Amino acid sequence: MPAVLEVEDLTVTFGQGPRAVDALRGVSFAVRTGERVGIVGESGSGKSVTSQAVMRLLPSTASIGGSVRFDGQDVLSFRQSRLAQWRGSEIAMIFQDPMSSLNPLIRVGPQITETLRRHRGMTRARATAVAVDLLRSVGIADPERRMRDYPHAFSGGMRQRVCIAIAISCAPALIIADEPTTALDVTIQAQVLDVLDALADDNGTAVILISHDLGVVSSFCDRVMIMYAGRIVEYGPTDVIVRAPRHPYTQALLDSIPRMAGELPERLPTIPGTPPHGPATLVGCPFAPRCPRAQDRCRTETPPLDGETDDAGFACHFPLPGASYPDELADPAAADTASATVQRGDTP
């Protein structure tokens, strides 16, 4: 299956001189047509920076290196006019907070029809009819009436559905969903993911799902990439990552997911310490200060990202032999239930 997005050795640096911060340090991956790929990690791992770099949404203070190719075209060389045409029509993004994505002073209908008229050249009447169908397709009842409502009249889950309707309005080849279910309860989470799932199946749209929650990702994605300190530290098919993680950080994320089966612990497992931050230059493995398997080599030598197979690999000097996790993490319904048992923030 052809790759719709190819990212190679992507780097992002904020600032200059001794205070410069390397937000991304050589990120490479590809997304194929119709594929669902998850990017998982704690806050500050580089998930959102990766998506914003791909979309060319970073501020001018950011220095971007490497290569981003969309359908064979060099995205980093696009002029502003090409970017304006590309965003929305060929690639779309669903942000974490729908209220900040929607204009509170404009009714929902015109916010959807604007995209249709701009990118697909529809008349006002045709765009309105298509917008009604889009709202109906994402599960909004009485869409003709709701077209006239302002964003504040919708619940958080309904606003996110509106954002999805806008994102899919031009049938883009790729949708990037940046934490689209974080502020939603587990029932609405499942409904939003069902909409994205149907979109990928019916239209062949590729989806990148960015999340801090491996439980949610395991129920939706074909492949997953684990990020830490601006690097991919493990990647592979979702069922392989969930059942047999090789990197200690991946195992720590899995251990942090509450389980429904068995006796509940008095305290949820957590990852000790905090991710690296600030302008300090990273030496060795960035996870070493928090890793129970770290040895002297980890503190002085950065592990390469080596592929065990064509589709899976990890960056660790002393990898795990491959732990076996409960089947519930590979089962969508159980994973959703596990994710719902506790409300937690961006850090597992």
C-alpha cells in the first residue's frame, strides 16, 4: 500500500544559542493509505510538535530540518498559497480542544460550509446541503436545526463531532487527530473513535491519532509509535507493542493503565521522575534517569533506533525480553473500560 506521508529525520529546535531546545531529534516514519497510526507519550515527548511540523503550523521561531513528503511532494518547500490550498483539502487536523478550534461568534453551519466553498467550489445552497449530511454522518441529531446554533450550544463531545465534520468535509487523504478524546467521557470517546474508524474504512483516509493513553490507541490503531524526549523509542504493530513491549518506557506506560481484572492496587503504578526539559543537552539515553534497567552505558551512549523487523523496532541497549500483558489491552471494549476507570492528566 502506498505511503501518503513520509517523514525522515525530522528535527525541530526552538530558540537559538545556549538556550535552544531540541523538541524533535531525528523522527522518521511513514503512514500508508487507509492506515491508522498512533503516536503515544507523556507531555513534552514531542507528539504535538511532530504533527504541527508536518502541518507547517509551528511559529517562525522554530527551526525545522529533515524531510516531510506528502503524496511525494516536499511539504517543507510549500509556499503559503500552496499551504492554504493543501490544508483542509488534502490533509486535515482535529485539535484537542474543539472550543478553541471553532469561532464562538459564528454559527456552526457557516464554519462547515466555508471549507466546502473554499476548497470544493460549491455554491452556498450545495454546501449547506452537504454540511447537513456531514453533521448527520457524525451523529448529530436534527442537523438542519443545529446548523443555526452557535458552538456554545453544543456539549464538548458534540463540538468535537462538528470539528470532525469540518475535517472530513473535503475527504482528505490524511487526518491528524491530536488528543481528540482527552476531555470526553468514555462513551463519547468510543463514539468519536467510531466515526474516525468508519472514515478510514469507507474512504481509505489515513489517520494519525496522538494520545497519552495506550488503552485508547490499542482499540483503534494498526501501528503505534512511542515517543520520549523528542525521539521515537519504539514502534511496531499495536498488538505486538501491547503484548510484547521491548522498551522499558513502553512497559512503564502499559503498567500505568488501570486494569479491571484482579485486585485493585492501593495506588496506581506511576513512572518515577519527570521527562527531561529545558535547553540542557541530552547525553546517553534520555529515559535512563527513570529506567530501572539503566546501566552505565545508558548514561553515556545514545541507543540507536534499530528495527528487529521491517515493521518493528526499539531504541534500548538493554531491551525487555518481551513481556506478556493481559488480553484486555488488545480488546477494544476492555481497553476503553480500563481507560475509563480513572480520570488522569497528560502524565500516566
